Amino acid sequence: MRFIDISPAVRADTPVWPGDTGFGLNPKWSIDAGDSVTVGTVTTTTHVGAHIDAPSHIVAGAPPISGIPLDACVGPCLVLDVSELVDRAASPHGQPPLHAVRARIERLGLTGPVERLLLRHSTAPPSTWDPDLPGVDPALMRWFAAQGGRLMGLDIASFDPAESTELRCHREAIARGVVLLEGLDLSAAPEGEGELIALPLAWADADASPVRAVLRLP
């Protein structure tokens, strides 16, 4: 059994949504300064690094991050490489089409439903903000939920294109109870089945939470 860390390191230069609050770690007390302990103060967007979106991020009055079902965040998952399925000539944002994703899953020979699906778009986490991020086809989200899907994750910053204001894929997921996990680092994760562990912090009223996501393999 082995573990693969699929959370990118969070630093001051970690990309965040334009205009959002980047990560900052500032010392409150420091042993080097003569204090008895070192204690830091963190300032950051709730959507930093690997994180889960709460329904309240998109829908007013919807549950905050503390309402996320934890059992959806732990359990069998499928890592699927969609890097070759991104086709900007076929769709405005190059979103991998539903039929191509289904065909790739079928080629892996899976017989049961996929409850947790992690989509790998690239071989390394982004070092800068990507204004051309493709997002996910809302039709894929609808199909995934209809098959019993509970959580979808990806290694890009959002389930919707950067310029989207309708946020259709987010809304499709929220309406169907699918948990959204963004900002993963799947570069070292092999395609295929594993076990996901990605629990949010118990922030009572937050619209999102960072997670330490890991993949457990046999």
C-alpha cells in the first residue's frame, strides 16, 4: 500500500482567481525573535490550492462547507487522464466531451459505477493563473450524477471556464449533490482506480475549504 500526495504545495505565489486574496503566512511570534514559541497568522482565499467548494459558494442560502457529506470525500475513485481529450477546435473551451470521457472509462474495463472521478488535464500543477482553463462539460456532470457519482475532482482551478458568469457546471453539480474538488496535483497519480481521502476543514460557515488530498493505492 502506498500514498500519493495529490495536493499542490501552497505558497505565496500559488495562483488564485484574479482579484482574490493570495496565500500569506505571517509570524505572530517567533522563537528566532526570542519568543517561547513560533506562531503564524494565515491570510488566504478559501479557494487556495486543493479545495472543496461548498454549495454556498454559488447558491445563496445553500449549505456551507460544514454541510459537505464527509463520506463523499473518502472512498474508491478513478483517476482519468483527459489531457488528450481537450479539443479547442471541437468546443469553445476545449472541454473533454462526454462521449470521449465515457469511451476512455470503458477502455479501462470498469464494470461498476464510478462514485469519485478525478480528471487529469496536465502533467504539472499550474504555476500561474490560466485564463483559458477549459472547465468541465455540464453534460458530463449530469451523466456522472445520474450514474451515482458523488464527487468529481480536477487539477485545474475551476469546473467552469474563467470568464463564465452562469457557472453552469457548478450549478449542475450542486443541484445533484455532487461534491466539487478543485486545484489538485494529479501529475504523479497513475490512471486507474485508487482510494481518495480529501476531507475539508470544519469551518462552520465557509464557502470553501482547503483539503489535504491523498490517493491510496494497493
